[in-house]
Amino acid sequence: MRWRKTRQSSNIDDRRGQGPAQSGLPVAALLRFLPFLLKTKVGKLILVVGGIYLAYQYFTGGAGMMGIQQGTEPLQQQDAQNSGLPAKDEDAQFVAAILGTTETVWKQLLDGQYPEPQLVLYNNITQTGCGMGQAQSGPFYCPADRKIYLDLSFMDELKKLGAPGDFAFAYVIAHEVGHHVQNVLGTNKQVAQQQQEASETEANRLSVMLELQADCYAGVWGYYVHHDMQLLEPGDIEEGLQAASSVGDDRLLEMAGRAVQPDAFTHGTSAQRVSWFKKGFASGNPKDCQTFQSMQ
């Protein structure tokens, strides 16, 4: 992918290297209770269960894993100051370049009515408008503060899932931007309201449709990156499709050794994710991303 030819977005909040306290984590409280937890059977059980829960979040896409994290918890700290300059390391420059292309595409498609999201780079944990963000959950978008949260270690996780390549990671960023587009258009709010009154199965189905639409929006972005910006190289499309396939609910559950239960899906199958990305990429028209109508 010829990403070095593009403008780098300045909407990057680089929190990497900040300690837990700077990221909003109540470290003092944790340290105060840690000795007690380690000395008691119940405390050790809590720590074990917590570890299992984080693993479940990662493999099933729980709070994030390329998704949207709901919540309205207010920020407990001021964001790190954004210098307006891209970070110096190449991975961060890549993220800033891809974010820049999404800004160009969606400003055009939404007739300039596009409030640009901020992308937060962090290590391990950070405070968000939707609660505590954790790298184990994968990249996610928070509607409450309109920010994308990304730990660059997910690049390595994608490789482990069988989806290496720069365009594979670019697809991840474009998918999260897709959630921001949904937030701008009011789709996320409508779905959240419906989920409050729905059964668990129906709420999951709505979540799947939301995620698949974000995949389709990522495909729309890919159309313009390819046809208008001419940034794609041979093999890039295949990388994107492999990335979409690698994070399907069915594949992640199989990898985790868990039973595949469609009613519990929250992001869609590998086949569905690939199909909707391809649909957006084929036309470049966001109106073709009507996942809610097609799955009724």
C-alpha cells in the first residue's frame, strides 16, 4: 500500500508511554487491595476469573475486537495534549496516514458535514468516555467521546490470526471509522435504543448488523483509496479480505475452543464480514450498506 504518498492526519492523541495513572487507572486503589487479594483464596479466585474474562473478551470480540464500545462514563482526566504533529515512528505514521485518507473520503461523501474523529494510540490500558479501554479487547470506537482507541500491538495479533499486511491493518482502522460515521448519522443511537428493549438474542443480532455495516463502510473507503487515490498495490485487497475473515465470530470462537452459537454472535461470521466489505468496495456507495434491511 502506497500510504507514504498521503497526508497524515493531525487527529492523533498519542498516549503511549504514559503510566497507568496518566491513563486514568486508579492504581493506588488497586495496589491497596492487591496484597489482600493475593493472600486469600477468594482474592486469588477474583484475579483468576478476571484473567479468564479478559481472555474471553479478546477471543469473542467482547468490548472491542474491532467494534464499538458502548457506555457514557465521563472521562476522569483531560486528554493528553495533541501536538498536531504525527508521531515519529513508522507504525504511528502509518496510522496517521490511513486516518488522513478516511477524513478525505468521508468529508467528500458526507458533503463536508463530517466532524473528524480523534484516534488515541495507547499501551495496554487507557481511560475513555466509555470506561476503561484495554488492549485485550482489540481496537474499538467510543461513541460517547467520538474517539477511536488503538493499541499498536494489534498489528501482531492480526498476524497471529493469519492476516498480515499493511492493508489488513488499514481495514481495521477504516472499520472503526465506519462506526464513527454511524455515530455521525445517528445509526448507533437508534440501535442502542432498540437494544435496550430487545431480548439478548435480538440485541446481538442488531450488534451484528451494526458491525457488518461498519465493514461495508470500510469497503466504501477502500473503493476511493483504490480508484481515486490509487494507493493500493497487488495483494492489498486480498489482505483486507483476509483480515475481515480472520475476525469473524465463528472463527474466533473456534480458535478459542468454544462452541459456535450463532445467537451469541455480536460481529458476524467470517463470510458475512467478507461479503459486506466486498459490497462496499464494489460500489463505493454508502447507500449500499443497508445491513439492517437485508437481515430483517
